[in-house]
Amino acid sequence: MKVTNTDSQELRVKNKVKVFFNKAMVNRKKKGFCITRDVMAVLLDKWSLFVIYNLGYYKILRFNELKTKIRGVSPRMLSVTLKKLECNGVVSRKVFAEVPPKVEYTLTDFGLELVEKTVDLNDWFLNRFQEEG
């Protein structure tokens, strides 16, 4: 099977997200808070960031899977966030004609690029913060 550029990008994004979360968890345990979440909240709301990171890592998720993976988000807030991300071309929503309805969420190409850039930015914040502390 031939590996496409999209497959390669998705694997690179997944690996970056994994490395980032490992660093963030170590930092959070040492400092007691997550510097990247606080700083990025200025640029993106916290729920959008968690949605795009989870979709960047897992590729395809259903609503309840996202809700389970994002602790603390209410169903209403997740729904509002997903609609906002879909309207902005970050997330794609696929509805299957089944009973009960089945809906899957994935990142668009723009969303994949956004995840990659925000992970790079968050990684830079973590590295700078670790140098000072």
C-alpha cells in the first residue's frame, strides 16, 4: 500500500501531539498548572483546542468519544464548539443515514495544519517555560 502525503502528515501530527502531551503532563505535575492551556486560551478557547488535538491524534471520533476524552466539557459546550469549528473549516462532520444517527468528526486539511502549528507553538511555550523554571 502506497503512503500518501496526507497519511504521512497525519502520522507526523499524531506523533507531535503525543510528544507534546507527554511534555505537558510532566510540566503540569511539576508546576501544578498547564502554562500552554492558559496562554492558548487567549488565541483559541480551551474546548476548541482539546477537540482539535484529540481529532489530530485519533483522526476520527464520534460525539460521545470526544466527550469522554475531554474531561469537564458539557454536552452543550462540546456541541457549540464542534459547530463553531465546522463553520470555520477546521472540522468536518459526516452523518450516516442510520437509526440511531451516527455522526463522525474529523479534521479538515486546514484543521490538520492548525493542529500542527498550535502543537509547535505550545511546544515552544513549554520549552521556554522550562528554561526559566
